[in-house]
Amino acid sequence: MGVREDARRGGIDLSPWGKFDRGAWAVYPLLFHLLDVAALAGVVWDRYLTRGQRRMIAAGLGLTLAEARSLVMFIAGLHDLGKLSAFQEQEAYPWARVSDTLRADTCDWQRMPHERASMHSVLQLLAEAGYPADTSDSPGVRVAQILGGHHGRFLQVDIDGAAKASRVNLALGGPAWQDLRRRYFALLRHLTGATTVPSDVSVPAAVLITGIGIIADRLASQRHYWLPKAQAPAFGAGEHFAQAVRDAPAVVEESGLARITLPQVPFTQAHGGLERPNALQASVIGQLAPVVGEKGPGILVVTDATGGGKSVTALEAARIFNACGDTAGILWLLPTMATTDAAYDLLEAYVAAHHPEHAPVSLVHSHSYDNTAYTDHRLAAHEPSTSDAYWPDSDDDEGRPAAGERPEERVTVPDGWLRGWDRALLAQFTVATHDQALMAALPVRFSALRMLALCGRTVIVDEVHALPPFMRQTLSRLLHWLGALGCPVVLLSATLPGHISSQLVRSYLDGAGHPPPATAHLDCRPPYPGWLYAAASDASLTRIDPAAAGAHADRHRRRADIRLHPVRHPSCTDPEDTPARESRLERITQEIAPVARSGGCAAVCCATVADAQTTYTHLRTALDWPDEGLDGQLLLLHARLPGHQREALTRRVRTALASAGERPGRLVVVTTSLLDMSLDIDVDVMVSDLAPLHTLLQRLGRLWRFDHIKRPNWLSGDHPRLIVLEPTDHRRRTLLPPAWRPLDSPFPPVATAAYLSQRPEQPLTMPDDVQQLVEAVHGDADALARTDAALRRSHTLHQTRTRTEEHHSALHLVPAWHDTLSLSDLHRQNLHPREAATRLGAMPRRLLPVYRMPDGRLTLDAAGTRPLPEHRKPTTAQIRTILQHTLPVPAAWVAGRTRDHHVPASWRSHALLADLALLPQDAGAPSRPVRFGRHRLHLDDTLGLVHTEG
């Protein structure tokens, strides 16, 4: 029989199953699932892929766009062909329905993962269809590996071994099964129209095609999609495919994947009422647009002091890139969850200002459930196939919208399918931590899906200077791949050394086809303030017009002081015969006293959580606060607060210290590094522990940030002062406390102290002096290191540490695309996402503070009003509440946990709950520490988690 006959009703055996539902005892034919996935892949091509991605795939296949679309549908449909194997036996009920002819022809087949069976079985069929399949990079082998990779990991094809036709036929059943696989293959090829054999399958194209197949498979595997089809009357394959093609657009639309084009709106409307672009933004609008129109996408590096409008500049650059038609959307990457939450508010407001009908903005970091602006009313509930319930079928009302409030009224809220934990990156507009994107450059499962998600829009990498060498090496490899995929990138930084910006630009250009020897002569350092653009097409460089850079610097020029004060840290004990010195807390008290007495807004930035807790406790009692009390006037904000408490405090601080709104008469925030980056806040006074110079410059940007704010009358001078507390020994030498040393390399803060002490006592001029300061400490610091023998030794150790971090990072990276022969090279290491390190050091553990009541029950509050579901699986709302009460701790602190610290057995099947450690406190004495080996922990209502050892 031919393919036309097979396409008719009764023309081909439909008894092999592809989906089975135990609850409904419903069986869905494998062929129909293959056809569903093929049909959905075609609509994903049409509605989700951008023009640039489609062109990239077509060029990588050597086909026209129409031919490439058909081939992608064909490949996606073949993904589960390997289920025509011993896979069929794994469920007794559907296996009993398989035809007698097939059941009698198993021939001692062997069990193997169905994705590997798909890869092996299709190789022979592709060769018969004319696909070259004799080498690792031949089209046939690459297509087979795409099928093997549809569960997230590319597999090695042993062409002359396990994938040899004779061995495959022995392992996957007798002649009847071989014939059915051949007929399914031919029928899919006929219905999708994929008759043209590709001349090549490039590595970038293969990665994107794999991602398309994964999306289509997941959409088709939704229970609410296939179950009604399984219970409907049977059709022939041709009729079923025609109906699947008609249904597919609605499925993709419902998932939230369909791309939209934001309508053009005036600059003022898009950016929250800004009257006009500043000189930096105007230069990007005027200069970049014609260059991108002529040369296409590339990488843009924007440098400017904090508060200069880099975020708006990046959004305008993204608008220009997307307007050329090759990309659609924005992915904004930031270093911390706090900065990511702030950027989410900004991007959501930007998208909403365009008044689209519906444009999902997703927030992706490990604790996005803490963000109240992103309340997840639609997390997993009643559909076991996917995490895409429309409303939680929970018995309680916690986590549901209030009466009269529906989440779909916010056009930026992603719904349904996009809210799955591993799919939110697919949303057209996304804010995420750096780590979420860097995972695409690691050999973890579904890295191809991440790469597809990243490359269809403009990627903004904010606060690039905050990346340590380990992460920066990973970012370089990611930029290489984004360059290969034609993805426009915007790098933002206020304090980026020139050699780092050059390295990142060259990595991008290397991926775009311009290897280092061809770009070695290029000066890739951007002006400061200003920008540099490198085109992916020809590696040409464009810089901001010097006149525009000068005008921008003139508009934002201001003076500021960084005052270094030597102090004695509590960890340092002076010899008895040495004179008394000013302590750290005494200096902080002296600087904050006028605020407590006469008003104003201040921040105290501490190096560690313990320092912040000690400082807060001291200021509560050491200063005379007004009669109305401390509530709302002295706040403690750090990472070791329960998530819901930390998020609420962060939002409160951002609102109180923002440009608009009512400013409090008195507010002192004691914090760590949470307020350092990407937060648009302003304080009158700031005291900081010693930190690397780029961090101090970031903090300086929060001092007197807004010109329109009236400063307290007691403040003297016409420019702000950042007070930096340098911990020293009794001989006035910088001495970092032991608790600070594990944080990072000691050289940057020590070098910062040395540089500031040598610098003449005169105000800085911003932004003119910034790059010089950054280069002196974070660029080529050899000259500074030579001024002192101890500093020179520290610099040598710092360089060694940097090279070691880069080496450790490189060990786990995927290879460059041009070094990838077999697709399996991208997954040489079997790295699980839980083990994949995007940051160097031990991964933190999540701790859940709970209270044990006299009757043994565990609750989330000492009053016992919020009991935990210990003996049944938590509902969606309960899971969210539990996670909002967790906080991060070093893994060593809970290494000595016992059975009392384990989560209930009913939680262990949930990925986000299984690894939690409980902190079971006595409800009658909650301040009594809980012992974990030598570590003692307890949760204080104000101080957060308190840690002691002994």
C-alpha cells in the first residue's frame, strides 16, 4: 500500500499507542500524536518563531523558507517514532489493544528509552530517503540526533555500532514493526510535504529545530488537548492531520506563545511620562537605527553612571532591533532577585504603556513566587501532563484573586501554559536573573529549549560588572552562541573595565563568524559615558557621537565625595597597650544620629547579614528616636528574611525612596548588598562597609540621585558624601574581618582602600572620573599593586583566583558552535540542572522556619493559626505560601540535620519542596536556637534568621 492509501480511514494500523490516561482509561494512537506534533510545529514556526529565526534555520538547512517549514514539521512529527518498540509493553491495558499481528512479532525485542529508539530507527529510514548519514555531521545523523534530543539531551549516534540497521532491527521488533515504522515515516513525510532533502543541517539550526519540537510535543501532550481526541470517533490519518492543522493555531494562541508587535507610541507614553530622551538616549535613537537598518543585529555596550538613564536607553535599543523584523520581544537579565523584581515592574509598565491586547511579561528566577506583583493564580493543579491549570482547584481561597479582581485584566500577566516553571522563558517579554540565561550555555537538559527562547528577542544583560570571573566566562560562551543565532544583545554597566567589555564583544563576534584573529585589531572599548555597537554581519564598530557624549556628561555632571574612615571592627581585638580607636558602630552612630534627631533618609550598607543585624540592634538603642517609635523609621533588610517579608520590605523601601510619591520625614535602612544595583532610589546619607570600588560607585549613585528632592536643613555642603568604613588593625593597615573573606577575593576591597587613601582629598567629578577609577582597581591594577608588597602579593593571588574561576567555569561549558561536530558534544557531561553551577561556591539550601505546637503539629506561625499539611499533598496555594516563608542559608549550616529537620513524606514528590530543610522552633520559646550540628539557628521576627556557632 502507498501513502495515499495509508492516509485513508482503515488504511494503516493505528493500534500502537502514544498516550494513555489511567483515570479515563483512554488510549490515543501513536500516529495521531505524531501528526498533532507535526501540525503544531508548523504553527510554532508561523506564530512563535521570528523572521530571523526562520531565516537562520532555512539557511542552516540550505532550503527555502517553505521547504524548511515542511522539514521542521516532518522532524517534529518523527520524535516518538521509537515508541514502535518494546515501549508498547510498559502499560498492560493499551498493549492489550495492539493488533495481534504486531503482538506476535516482537522477536525478543529489547527495552530502550524511546528517544534513543527514535534516533536509531530513523537513521536507516533517512538514508533510504536520500539523506547522507555516513558521518557525525551529515544531515541524516543530525536529524536523527534532533529526535534523540527531544527529551532534552542530545545522544551519541554509533553509526557502525548500535545504530547499524541490522542491530536496530534486532532490538526493535520483527518485520511487522519495521514495516510499520517505515510506513509511519513515509506518511508523515507525505502529509507534511517534506520531500526536499537538506544539503546541510548546521549546529545552530539543529538546536533551534530541537527547541521547536520540544514545544510542539509539550503542547500536544497536554491532557486537555489529546484526551477529547482520544474519546472522539476515529478518523483516517489524512483527515486527522487536516483537523490537527485547523486546531493548532488556537492551541498556540491559548498557550500565550504567539508573538505580538507592540504598536508605536510616543516616547513620553512608553517611558512613564519622561518628557524627552536625554542626550544618550537620543544618540541611540538617531545613530543606531540607520546602522541596524543597514547591517542588521549586533551587540551594543552602553556605559554610564548610575541614574543616567541606561534602562530607558536599553529599551529604545530593543525597539530599534525589533523594528528591523528579525526579533520580537525583550529578555532582561539582572544579577539578583531584588533587582529582577524591580526590573519586572519597569518592563511590565513599558509593555502596558503600549496598550497591547495581550502581551505576557514573565518573571523568571528561583523565587518569583515571592513577588506580589507576579502572583501566580495559575500554577500547576489538575492537569498531570503539564503545569498549566487555568485556576487552582484548591479548597481554600488563599492565593486567589480578591473579589472583583481578575488576573486577566492585566494584559501583561502570562497565563496558562507559559506559567510552567521551565517554560516562562518562552514568553515574549521576560525579566530573569543572569543564571536563568547562563544555563543555556551549560550541558543540562533542555538547553536547546532555553537557547530557542533566548534568541528570538533582544537580550539585555544589565549590571555586567557584577559578574564574577566564573559567571563572566559562562556569559562569554552564551554571547558566542547568541552571535551565531543572530540575536541582538545590549550590555549595560556603570562600572565596566575596558578589557572585559572588549572580551565580551569579541566573544559575540566570534559566534557571528569573526574569529579572534580577525577582530584583534579592533578597539572594542566603549566611551564613557556612551555606547559602542558591533554589527554581527561585518564586525564593524559604531560609537556614540562625541558631541552627544559630551552633552550627556555635561547634563549629568556632579561632584561627590568618598570619605574613607579607618575603624575597628568588632572581630578585631587591639593589644592592651594601644590607644583606643573609633569602632565601626561608633562611626555609624555618629553619621546616623542627625537623621534620627532631625530627619532625612539614610542607608547603612553592611558587608554581611551578621553585621547588618548587629548594626540594626545597636541603632535601636544607641540613638534617641522620636516619641512615635521606631516603626517605619528604622528598617532592617537582608537576604535571610523569609521571602514574603523580604519582598514586602524591599517594595516598601523602593516606594519610600523613589523619585515620585510622598517621601518619609525620617527613614534609616540597614541593609547588605540588596540595594546596590538597578534600584531607582535616593537617600540623603549613606554609610558603607569597605567594598570593591565598583560597588562603592554603585552605592554613590543612590546618594542625592534626584535633583528635585529637598535635602534636610542640617546637611552641609553642596554635594553628597559616601562614608566608607575601612576595617583596620591597630597599625592602621587594612584588615578584613574573617567573616568577610569567604565573600569574594580580598584584593578588590583592599586595593580600593589603598587607592582611596592615596587619592587627593577632593571630590570626584561624575561621570568624568568614573572610568579612570574603575580601571585603576578593576582593570590593569599592576601599577597600584606595585605600591605595596602586601598588596602585590594579594594581587598575584587575585589573578590566580581569577584564572582558576575561569578554568572551572570552562570545564562545564558547551563547546563553541564551530567546535561542535556531533550534536552529542553539547551534552558530553551528564549535568543535572540541580548540579549545574552558574555561580562558584556551594549552592545554598532553602530553610523553612516552622513552629511545633504542644500537640506536635507544625505551623507557619507561633500562634498556631497556619498549620502545615503534613499528611497530604499541599495544594497549589499552600505550596506558594510555604515557599514564601523560606529563606536561603549556606548548605553547611544545615548539613547536620536530623529526621526532625526533614520535610513531611507527602512533600517529597514536589520538586520545589523536596529539598527544603525544616527549622522546627518551639512555639512556647521561639527564641530558643535549634541545633544543626555545631550551628544554631532561630528566626527573630525583626532580625530575621540569627546564626551562631558552638
